[in-house]
Amino acid sequence: MTQDSLEVIKALHIIFVVTWFAGLFYIVRLFIYQREAQDKPERERAVLTEQFKLMSKRLWLGITWPSAIITAILGPCLLYDKWSYYLAEPWMHTKLGFVVLLYLYHFACHIIYKDMQKDYYGMSSMGLRIWNELATLFLFAIVFLVVCKNFDALYLGTGLIALAVALMVGIKIYKKRRGV
């Protein structure tokens, strides 16, 4: 594989990672809105629920799933000629671990999507808000590992914990201001 073709693959990989994350962030927002629509009067609830189901279907099946699949195909292509080098790097092991967790998160979102398409709401809107922030933690971890390439478990762990605490404080402030 030539250097030029690797650069094209890298660019495409980044584009599909971005669209995948955009889909993951937005799908959970749609879950929150659909869940909150269940507390509306019957007529409004019916209209909103159908609209959110349609929006979710288009986003999930038309953007998020294809982006996740293309990301999974292009990622290993980037390792093609340097497979042994990258797999010897501790940061890559950690990054791949987070990627596996991200795909598990994606599959869990798929279960929530399927449930909500069947009008089953197993999580509260506040629970979904917290769930939404997991993708943020994955994004930070993966990007920092790829860009910095220095694996320091203490700094990474401390940074992720600090970010998680900041996100939870933000959610608590939001909840308090909204009066939920």
C-alpha cells in the first residue's frame, strides 16, 4: 500500500469516526427527547413519539451504523504495513480497549433504540443524560491516546475521572436549574 493511499484511508477513517460519534451523541439526545415526550398529554405524546422514532431510525440506520461499520473496516487498514509496530505499543493496546468498549456502548445504544421503537422506556431521561456522557469519556480517552501516544495510566485515569466528575456536576446543575 502506498503512502498516499494510507493517507486517504486515514482521512476517511477520521471522517467516519467523527460521523459515528456525531450519531452516538445525537441518538441519545433523541432518546432523551422521546422519553420526555412520554410525560406529555396524549395527543402531543403521540405526535412527538412518532417523530422521534422516525428521526432515530434515519439517524441510527442511515448514519450511525454505517459509520461504525466503515470505521471498523478502515481502522485495521491503517495498521496494514506497521501492524507489529503498533501492536507493540502500550498506548495502542489501551486505545483498542477503549474502542472495544465504544462498540459495546454502541450495541447497548442499539438495544435502547430497539426498545424505544417498541415503546419500551427502561431508562429515565436523567439516566439517559448520564448514559450520553459515556461517549464523551470514550472520545476523550481515544483522542488523547492517539494524539499523545504516551501511555501513562495515572494521568489518563485521573483525567477521565476528573472529566467524569465535571460532567456529573454539570448534569446535577442542569437538573437543579430545570427543577427535575
